[in-house]
Amino acid sequence: MTVHTTTLGREHEIDRREFLKTSSAFSLALLLPWPATTLGQLKTLAMEDGKMAYTLPELPYEYDALEPHYDEETVTLHHDKHHAGYVNGLNAALDKLEAARAAGDFAAIKALSKEVAFHGSGHLLHSIFWTNMKPGGGGLPSGEVAAQIEKDFGSYDAFRKQFLAATNSVEGSGWGILGWHKDLEKLLVLQAEIHQNLTVQGITPILVCDVWEHAYYLKYQNKRPEWSAAFMEYLVNWDDVNTRFLAAK
């Protein structure tokens, strides 16, 4: 069995023994609101001591590639500072949990579980967010996801209006999410408050729009609807959404 994983843009192979050795890290999925489906999606790195750390994925384009709709300064800060912070927070929380298990002391388990859910979900959603965009994106979806949107929402226009309404009305900081629920066999539009709240357990996000203020404030100030509209009209990478949809099914 060979499992492919991506670390900072480089392709590696992990054989079955290494995969089994490091698979305990996927206990993280029990604490996250969305399942970790692949090693590559989570951007993991097997360490020499047998531990696994989560790493910041490289952007699939240059920092200025999404101009003028998503400015270089925001993308740089968003990726290099904010997303990196969630990666570091996730690794720190998992290290603390490992220490707690070793000591048999679970007095802080509630706080540590919350830290894993918060930082783990932040890392997951941002990893999806970057690949959900591309230069010259937007427009109408195609392929199987387009047919599923038509089936579940009646039309693309109806979906778009619902997605934007949900995204724009997130209370405080959070995300607009289009996800596939395998058991319900249905696409759902959800809000996420912060990163991890208001989910339907078992859903797999395939399209996410970040509406934390750090995601758009430098360019759009307090005009969240202008940011989300630009995201849908000019930035969405429907090829990536299709790939994620097919994988989720």
C-alpha cells in the first residue's frame, strides 16, 4: 500500500509501515467537525522521531496572482501569519495532549480538546480555501458538481444567493461553506462560526469562503458582501470544487 502526501509542494511516498506508524495522528479527526480524508489534504510531515507535525501548505499561485480582487498584502498576511498560526496552535495542542496522556493527567482535557477543534478546523478550512481560488476563476460551475447543485438547490442562481446570504450573515467571525454529506447524499450550505461551530457532523467541505475580518478587511473594510461577491464572481476554482466533490462522494 502506498500513500501519497504533499509537504510544502513536494511529493513523497510513505510505505505501509510508516503509514501505520503515523496514522495515530488521525485521531484528530474525532475532534474536528469535518473528517480528514487524505494525508495530502492535511499537509503532514513524518518526523524522524516518529511524531507527525502539521505544516503550512504553500500557495498554489503567487501572492499577487489574485489581484485585483484579492490583494497581495492580504494574501501574504492571511497565509503567512494567520494560517501559520493555526498550524502552530494545532501542533502545540497535540503536543500537550501527548504530554497529558504520558502523565495520566487529563485535568485540562476540555480546554485542550477545544484547542484541537479550533486550530485543527482553522488549518483544514484554510487549506481548502487557498485551492478553492485561482486567477481568472469564478463563473459558472461545470461537471458533476454543477449537476448536483441543480438537483439540490434548483438552480445555480438559487444556490449562489443562498451561499452568499449564509456567508454574509455569519455572526462575528467564520465561514460560508458548501459541503457534501455522504450519508444524506446531499449538498448543504452551512455557516461556521469561528471555525468549528454550527456544523452538521459528517459533512465534507468542498467550497469555503473565509469571512473573518483578517480575510478581507485591508481591501474591503467592513463591506463583507463585496468581498463574498468578488470571491464567487472572480475567484472560485470550480475545477478544485469538482475534484473535492468527487472525492467526497
